[in-house]
Amino acid sequence: MARAGLSRLDIKRARDSLLAQGQHPSIDAIRIALGNTGSKTTIHRYLKELEEEEGTALKRAGTTSDAILDLVGRLAARLHEEGQAVVDQQVAAATAQRQQVRAEADKLSADLAALRAELAQAHATIANVRAAQSDTQTALQQRTIEAERSAQQLQDLTARLAEHEGFPRSSGIRTPAGTSSRFNNCRRKSGRPTRR
């Protein structure tokens, strides 16, 4: 027989105590925890009520949990979309920046190639100028040699001419004054050509 005043709260406390100790809250175990008092029918009835009550609470909690899970899922999806949008934006910006850097690099490469071509042309021009200068220098040296040779030849010819013109004077033969003119007059009279 159940003791007087045995309530559902007593059954709940006994059951919770057994659960806390890691024991299965069977009807017999609860009856022993209550000091071997209370009928098994009463204990069974209260246990059933407690299970139904807690099942409804669990069901309500499950419904609440489902709503929370749904909300969390929607929030996660929204966060994912926003995060993906940020990532896409950053990827697009990085792609544009990479394309700009590549275009600048291509332009710099083209400028460098043009400068190298100009430098090669300048080197070729300098080489041509140096070759022309060398040819001019060689021609100038040749002309200088020829001029010196011509000057020497002129000097030699001048010396020979001076020597040739000065030959009668150096022979020591002198003609009296007027002899040459009288000799020329005689030749004119005789019809012979005069010396000049």
C-alpha cells in the first residue's frame, strides 16, 4: 500500500536520484528508494505521467529546436552567400589588378624592346661613323703623304731649275756688255734667227 501523501513529486525525486547515481529507475528501485512504500501501480502511474509530461516538453523542445535549427540554417546560408559575394568581389578585384599589372608589364617589356632596338641602332650608327672616320683618317693620311711627296718633288724640281738657270753664270764665262745685242743684230742682217 502506498503511504499517505505519496505524490508524483516523491516519485520524480526518487527517479531523478536513481538516474543521478547511474541506476535504471525501475518501479522496484523507486519503491526501495522510497523506503519500500507505495504500491507498484501508483508508482507506475506517476512514472507514466512524468514520462508523458516530459515527452510533451521534449516534443515542444524538439519543435523549438527545429525552428532554431531552421533559423540557424537560414542564417548560415545567408552568411555563406554574403561571404561568397565578398570572396567573388575580392577575386574579381584581384583578377582586374592582375590584368592591369600584366598590361603594365607588357608595356614595359615593349618599351624595353624598343629601347634595345634604338640602342642597337645607335651602336650601329656609331660603328658606321667610326668606320667612316677611320676611312677619312686613312684618306687624309694618304693625301698628306701625297702632298708631302709632291712638295718634295716640287722642291727638287725647283732646286734643279735653279741649278739649271744658274749654270752659265757659274761657268765663269762673261760676255762684254753689248756683245749679245750686237750679235743679235748681225743675225738679223744675215737672216739667221736671234737667240732669245
